[in-house]
Amino acid sequence: LIASLLLTPLIFGQQIAQYSQWSFNQFSINPALAGIKNCLDVRSAYRLQWAGFEGAPEGGLFTINAPLNKKRKHLNSSFHGLGGKIERDVFGHFQNFAVSMAYALHFPLDQEKRLSFGISAGVQQFSFNQEGVSTIDPDPAVVQSANVFMVPLIGAGAWYNSERFYVGASVDQLARNRWEDVGFSSRFQMHFKLAAGTRLNLENNYSLLPSVLIRIPPAGPPSVDLNAMFDFGNNFMLGAGYRNVDAIIAFLRLRINKITIGYSFDYITSNIQGGNFHTHEISVMYNNCRSRNTKAAAC
């Protein structure tokens, strides 16, 4: 018994949902982008991770954001943005449902450069289905676990972009709330994200969009997403990505007027891959931005 207690390793994992199409919805991972565009922006996504694997994560989100003072007195005057996010994530016997609002303040440095700061706050309902848990021996602690509780949700972020480059940082779950009656020291932990990307113009109105996202969990190795997208006139996009911990990713994006549809497929490279449990993700986006040039990327 003593040897088992001393040699049993601790296991850590991320507590927040992971999406491959993060570059299609930067606001979903960083509240500093609330209202950064001069229009209403609405986006949704659904992710089925490790399809066919029992208890695998499954999640979806809906976001909306817009500037508060659309018409500014001066081009370089600061402006505010407001947004909201609804997210549901299910993994094993746990379910997380969150609703939050985001506020951002944007400081244009010149006609193309911008520095932004944002904060998000809301509430999340965390549930644990103890009835579906089976143990080798009856365990009263599991049966008596609280199955539903609500906690505050707080996040923050910063963002800088020029005409062809961006970099951002954000942190989730600043409140670090405890999981009531689920384990002895279980709690939500802070998760950090760093994102950067650029646009390289090619011939015939085509462009290459390389980007990177680094997710830093409270324990365990950082997750690094490296993506490269080919944009064909802001109407059609193809791309590929690599996540160091588990996947090679293929992207497809199609724009039809003001509606954009995205799909991604994660080919799993971790040990789970042996069962052909791969990942699918689909997104739908709408915004009413007006492009200054019909051949240029809107917003």
C-alpha cells in the first residue's frame, strides 16, 4: 500500500475546451478583440473530438461582438467594444456550460496599428454525473459528490495588430474556483494563451497566412498549434496545421457573401490514433463589414 501511494503519478490535463479553428475566431480565445471590427460579428463552432471514443470531449460555442461607438470623431481616437460568448463542453462524466460578457478598449496608434485590452466576466455551471461513475469497490465519497454547482468566470487579454501582423495574449479562469465536493483539492486553474500571425501577399490577389497559438496549461507540456493558410481572394481558403501534442490538421473555409463556413479535420497522432478516433470541427460566421476594396480582405 505504501509503495502504491508513493509511486502513483499525478495526472494533469487542460480544463478548457480546445478548438482547431481558433484563428477563425480570435475573440473566442481573447476578450481584447471585442468590437475590434467596425461591424457586427457573429460566429459559432461545433467540435467532435476523437469521434467514436467513449467519453471524449464534445463542445460548441457561440460568440457575438461589435463596437460601441461605431462613428468616431477622429480616426485615431480610442473606442470601446462589447461582446458575449456562450460555450458548452462535455468530457466524460463532466459538463461545463458558461456564459460571459467581454469589454475591450482599443487604442489606434495610427491608421493601421492598434493596441487593445479586454476583460471578460460571467458564470459557468459545472456538473459531475456521479451516477455514471463505477468504482472497483463502493465509494461513498463518489455517491455524495455534488453534481451541479456554479462559479464566476473571469478572463483577460491584450492584443496588438498592424496591417499584416498581430500578436495577442490572454488568460482564462482567473478566479481559480474550487470544485465543490469533487475531490479534496480540485479547482479551476489559470490557462494562458499566446497567439501571433502575419499575412504574406502573393500574386493574383492570393496570400499566405502563417500563425501560431501556444496554450500553456497549469501543468503538463504546452500545446503549440502551427498553421499555414492559403487565402484565395478572401473567398476560399485551404490550409494545414500541426499540434505538437496530438494532431495534424487540414482546414477548409468558404465565403458566400457575408456568410463564411469553415471545416477542419484533426488526424490524431497520439496513442488514441490506434482506434481511428479522429476529430471534426465545423464553424459558421457572419459579419456585415464593408470592404474598402472588393479585392481585399474585409476588415
